[in-house]
Amino acid sequence: ARVKAHLKRTTSNNENYTYKNLIVDYKGRKVTINDKEVNLTPKEYELLTYFIKNKGIALSREQLLNNVWDYDYYGDDRTVDTHIKRVISKFSLIPLQLLR
């Protein structure tokens, strides 16, 4: 599972994901909006990229824990909620007109 997770983090078909003024640089592991970098923790970054790669799919906490935190995570499953709140709060600091 650890090798699979490492390969998942280091291999990517595309180097960037772009949505309007949002750019996710997979190779550099950076997220920018209007050329301003959004500071995400490594886990927040992995969560965001997992959501991007699975857009349009409803994901359960268990799926997120298994794929973002890996199978060896034994903590509380509500940590997913906390990390999602943190990502949302970091993006809510950015004016919405920048994403239009």
C-alpha cells in the first residue's frame, strides 16, 4: 500500500490542472489563483488533487481515508471533515471574481 501511494503521488499524466484562474501544478505540488500561491499542507494538497481527479463522483469518508490517508490510517474518520473545512477556508479567502 505504501509503494502504491508513493507511485500515485509521483506519477501523473498531466503536469497541470487549470480551471479558470486556478492552476494546480502537479509536478511542483503548487496551487495558484491569479498567480498567487495558495499555501496548502501536503495532506490538503493531496485531498484537493484527489477531488480534482474524481470530479463528479460522490466520495465517502472511507474512500478518502483509503486513498488520501492510505490504508494504514487508524485515526478518527472525522479528520476528513476537518481537512475539507481547512481547504474550503483557504479558498474562501480568495475573492470569487478571481475564479470567474
